[in-house]
Amino acid sequence: MKYVFIVVGVGGTGSLVARDLPKLLIHTNSEMVLIDGDIVEEKNMVRQAYQQHDIGENKANALAKKINTFYGNICESVDHYITKDEILELLKKYEQHIPVLIGCVDNNKTRILLEHTFKQLDECIYIDSANSEYEGNVYVVVKSGQETVGKLRGDAYKFDLDKHPTEKSCEAQAAAGNTQYMVTNLKMANMVIEHISALLHGEIKAGVSVVKRFEAIHIVPKH
């Protein structure tokens, strides 16, 4: 199988997923795309996969450069926030690949866009990560033709009507601060990587993985 892994949001969790994902893709025909409109800042050094020399550079571009340097030309970057149907257009370049959407964003407006994208595709795996300071969960949905296994986050509960990053002022984005806990981001990223590893070994499990302090469980959906 050839997959294209599209990581949307390369901040606290997404940058760690992007950092380790290439190791799983060695000796495969799969590729990856990183999407984020954020710029690396000094505060990101604490819990994200960036270094001092990345400050001032776009996050997706900075990570893609490192990945392509160490693992070959397997990573594309999109240095702005996604808009409706943009991923569908992007996927036209990857017609021979099965798309795997990996959501690591901090706003529901983008999650709605990702779920819209998932619904438009005939075949897709969607892995959506969300967390607060000390806990979080990962929704995994697998779609092939007319069959969908697992629930989208939006099917499980109603999204709050927050703002897409393109609608936020610079001041509002800065005010969001650095509230997530480094260990939580590491645990969330590891859970996402575990699901990707299972997928590559033909053992993908739809459902919800719940991550808490000192605890992690996976709930399989009922048929």
C-alpha cells in the first residue's frame, strides 16, 4: 500500500508526529505533507520539535527541510492555513496513494474542514488528536467505499463555534499562550504514531484512544 500522510497542524503534538513519522516510512513508497501557517517562536522551544535556528521560519517548511535532508525527498510542506477543499486539490498529485489525514489542530473550524474533506473521499483514514493540559483523545475513522468504521469527532459531540486561524488577529493568537503540557503532547504524539504504525502493518484500529495522566486506553466501536 502507498499512503500519503497529511499532517495538519505541526505545533505541540503535530511537530512531534512529523518528527517521528519518517522513521516509519523508511523502505515504503509512502509520502507525507505538513500543513501549518504558524511561524516558529522562541516559546515553541519548550514542547515542540524545533530548534533556535528555526525561529522566524514557517513551521511546516522548517520541519519539511529537516525531514528531506535526513530521509530523502518524502515530505512536502504547505506554509499557510488550509481552506475548504484545499486538501482535495492537493490530493490530485497523489492519486496512487491512499490519503491519511492527521489532525493535530487546536480549533474546531479546522476540524470541520478536515471532516468535510474526509466525507468527500472514497477511501481515507482520518486520525484526529485533541488534548487539554493533561489529557486528550485520538479519534480514528477508516473509510473504504461505502463502509465507514469508527465515528468522526463531529458525530460524537457538537463542535463549539470557535474561529479558524485565518479569522484570528495576531493578538488573539498570541494570547492563546503556551498552556499545553509537554508530557501530554508527547503522549498524544506517541498515540498517533502507534496508530500509524498499526496501519502500516495492516492492523489499524478504528475507535477512540483516551489519554489521561498515567493512563491510556483504546475503545473499539460497536458494529
